[in-house]
Amino acid sequence: MISDPWNLTTNWFGSRVCDYNGVVCSESLDDPLVKTVSGVDLNQGDIAGHLPEELGLLTDIALFHVNSNRFCGTLPVGFSQLSLLFELDLSNNRFAGKFPEVVIGLPKLKYLDLRYNEFEGELPESLFDKDLDALFLNSNRFRSKIPVNMGNSPVSVLVLASNRFEGCIPPSFGKMGKTLNEIILMDNGLQSCIPNDMGLLQNVTVLDISYNWLVGELPKSMGQMENLEVLNVERNMLSGLIPDELCSLEKLRDFRYGSNYFTGEPATCRYLENYNYTMNCFKDVRDQRSMMECKMFLSKPVDCDSFKCSPGSSCFSPPPSQISPSSQPLAPAPSPTSPPLSTPPPARPCPPVYSPPPPPPLSLAPSMN
């Protein structure tokens, strides 16, 4: 650590480690008469530096929280030794490089928060085969198709927003119906139709797929999402009629479907607590797209099969005829429906590291307070 402006580590000297600020100690699982370091919590410390390999020696820690600091580099390979680690929160730092695959091998890990960093590249398929409960990857630089096995994940909360994911929403995600409560895919480059089995997500309360290039109609099966409270599909290229069953959902209170090409809506949508219908193609309704713009867009039929999103096939970009350059979503704004996407403090430049630099990145390589 080369900078500690709040002096959080001022008392980090001597052998009484359990008295250090941010260090949590508990009884050892091997010997209840022995105290051991079970957690590190330096959230919002504004500390600059990097994570040393020696952290891998803390084999009894269950939580490691360092969100809202200025840590740089990548996750040490030594973390592979943390067999009891349950919560890992690295959010709002300056970590970079490929996805830290060292976390895949952590057997007890349930909560992983990497949001607001500079991780890039592809997501490994093995991530969605891991027994996680919450996964936050938003606001990084990941750029790839979403792995087709996303539906294997047992998470209750999945946030992939504000990256550069492209291609299809994997049809497999319908398999997440028993566990998934919130899914945020907003502000990416997804180009496909919405899977027909969306209605299988009957435990989902928040669904945000806004600010993408999704086309086609809203599946009628969405009327089966009986626990849905918040739905945001704004800033896409969706069309057709909004299903009558959708706005009749008992728990739905917030439905934002503006800036698409919908041609009809049930009257029940206007009775919701919050809704946005502007910039669509509704007749005799104010604040809609021009007749010419609607006619040009709606004259191009949507072929959902052209995206080849079915299992075993690759997700391809849609034919040029299905995407109008003038229809590209505008620059994204923060979603009002998604607490996990709250704006972080202004980014600070990553300081030079004068102590020995961290090891080079390998291909291997919130918080719950």
C-alpha cells in the first residue's frame, strides 16, 4: 500500500493482528482455542497499491472486502489457496486484465463482486457452472458473447450491465427460473430476439434489458412472470403489440418501454405506478416517432431464427436489413430501476507502484456488509 489518506492502517504494527483496523478474527475451525484472521474489510478506504501474493497465506479468511479503493493490477494467484473464502468484493477499484479465473477454483465462494473495474476480454463458461449466489460484473470492459451455459448458474442476482457483451441472450437462461430474482443486462450490444421461454423466470422481480439492440416482440410468456415488479426494455428496437397479460401482472409497478417501435399497448399499462411509453409507434398518441420512421422500420420483417441463438449454434449479428443505423440506441444513462448500478465516486488515476510490482497477469490470472 503506497497511499492511505484516511489512515485506516495506522495501527497495523505489532503482533496483535486481530486489533488491526479492518481485520476480523474468529475461532479457528481446527482449534476453537485459537483465534485466526477470518476476514479483511477495507471498504471505502481510498487506499492505493496492489494485492500481494502473501494474501494467499490467510487460508482461514471467509470474506475479503476492498471496494472503493485504488488497488491496481490483478488478483494474485495465491488466492487459489483461500479454500474458505465466501465473499469477494473488489468493486470500484482499478483492477485490470482478463477475468480472474483464479476465483473459479474457490470451493466456498458464493458472492463475487467485480463491478467498476477495468477487467476485459471474455467470460469463461466455467463461471456459470460455479455455485454462486450473487454475481456482479457490471461496468467493466468485458467484450464477448454471453456464454451459452449462463442458464446453469444458480445465482439469485446477476448483473452484467455496462460492458460490451454482444450477440444473443442465451436461451438457456430460462433454466434459472427456480433461483433467479434479479437480472440486469442493460447497456450492452445484445442483438437478438428475446427468448420465448422468458416466462419460466417466475421468481424474477427485476428485469432490465434496456439500452441494447434487441428486436422482435415481447414474448407472451412474460405474462407468466408472476413476481415481476420492475421491467425495463427501453432503448431497443422492439416492435409489435405489448402482451395484454404483461401489464396485468399483479406485482408489476414499473414498466419502461419507451424508445422502441411498439405499435400497440393494453390500457392496463397506463395504470401502473411508473411507466414510459414515449418514442414508439402508437397511433394518435403524443410523443411518438414520426409516421415515416415507423413505416420504414416496420417494413423490415424480423426473422428471429436468423440470429441462430438456439443451443449448439453461434450467435451471429442480425442481417443488415434488420438494423437501421438511425435506430442505434442513444448513449446509455444510469438505470433508475437497478440499485446495483449506482454511480461510483469519480475515478482516480492509478498511482505508480514503488514497492515490488505484482506478478504479471496470468490467463488464470458486495458487498454483504
